[in-house]
Amino acid sequence: MQIMKRYSAAMRRHLGLGALAYLIVASIQIPAVVIGIHHSTGLLWFFCVLIGVMFGSTPIFGTVLGIEGAEAGWGWSPGESYLLFIGAPLLFLGLGVLIGIAKTLALSERIKT
């Protein structure tokens, strides 16, 4: 029972850190999506913000318009844009997989002893 309490506390801590990292990245990505929508469609900013907030985190739509907005609106290079919109999610995915593997191995070692 004590093993599960430690496991749950560590899991909550890692989930909290992951959520914080996601919010930080999203706070950069969503404005780029809004600028990308405005640049691509010419809609009023109000509508661009509504669409950007609602759909900015969707994988394909948000990524394409975010890259467009970062390049056209902020003057970023393609490498910087791809790093933010493709590299950051891949980094988080890789870290999540590594943490999951490490937790599984640690839990299996504790159960054996």
C-alpha cells in the first residue's frame, strides 16, 4: 500500500509539471495561431482570437496556422517555427515515455523485493 502512495505522489508531481510546461508552450503557440489565422484569412482580430483559442491546440490545424503566424507575423525562421510547433510536443512526448518507463521499472523492482 505504501508503494502505491509514493507512486501516486510522484505521478501527481509529474503530471503537474507536464501541465505547467504545456501551458507555457500554449501561451506562445496560441498567439501565433491567431496571427496565422489573421494573415491567412484577413478576418477581424476578434474572430481570429475566438478561432485561435478554440482550435489552436488541435494537432494539424493549430500547427499549420501557428507556423504560418510565427513566420509571417513574428518574422521567425522556419527552423524556429518548426521547433516550437513540432519539436516541443515531440520533446514532451519523449519525456513522458521515459518517465513512464522509469516508473514502471522502479515499481517492478519494488514489487520484487
